[in-house]
Amino acid sequence: MSWLSDNRHWLLFAATVLSGLSTVGVAIVGVLATLSVLLTGGSLVVTVGAFLLVTLLLCGLTLVFAAGLFSTLAGRASLPSVPQSRRAASVLSGLEAAVPPLRRLGLADSLRPSLEDRRATAKERYVDGELSEREFEACLETLLDEEERRVPESERSRTDRELERERE
């Protein structure tokens, strides 16, 4: 990765702060210029219009930089404390389908339990007596089918061996 992509969040933070301070500065100068025009006479519409336009453009630029910063930070954030849930992942998948820019964040994928987590949960339930041997094997078969759809051909034989070891 390049230096620019590694430090994107810091650059966006600096751009957000600088454009925000510029917006406030231009707004203050605009208020002072408006007061000066009111006291000395002159074209109030031109003065207010010019400073208002520049202030709104800088405010919009600040919002764009802030949105980029939040998007970058959300993409880099890890969610270790958020419990994984298939239901929450399916809700977020629907939301990502409705709002395409959210797909970049990959929130649904971060909430979806991995196959290993689901396998460990099934094993715990089997050991605790919540699942019969038949139910446990059916669950492992379902996980194996899902994994076969995701794992490339070259890695399938290794995965099959792992599942066989767990069955024993």
C-alpha cells in the first residue's frame, strides 16, 4: 500500500479540521463585512451574498471530508465486542442491499458467525446434550455444504479431513 492510502484517515481528519476552521473564519469575516457595510453604507446584497456563498461551499466541503473520514474509520474499525448473529447479519444484508454505499463497510459480514464459530457452537451443544448424535451430524453436514460453496477446490480435501476428525 502507498503512504497516501495508509494515512488516508489522518489526511481526511486534517482536511475536515482545516475546512471547518476556514468555514468559521469566512463566516466571521462575512459578519464583520456585513456590519461594516451597514455602518458605512454600500451594497449589502453583494457583500452578504458573496460571503454566504463561500461559507456554504466551505461547509459543504467540510461535510464531504467528514463523511469520507467516518467512512474510512468505519471501514477500519473492528467489532470484537459485538456478538455475532445470523439474524442481525441478515437485517444488515437487507440494509446493504437497499443502500449500496453501505456494502463497502461490510457490517453484515462482520456480524455473521463464521463456519468455525458455528461448528464450535454445535459441538458445545452436542457435548452439553442439547443435540443428539443424528442432529449433530446433520448440523456438520450443513456446515460442510456451506463450506464447500465457499472454499476453493484445492482446500476441500483438507476441510473434509478436519470434519472427519471432529466426528470421531
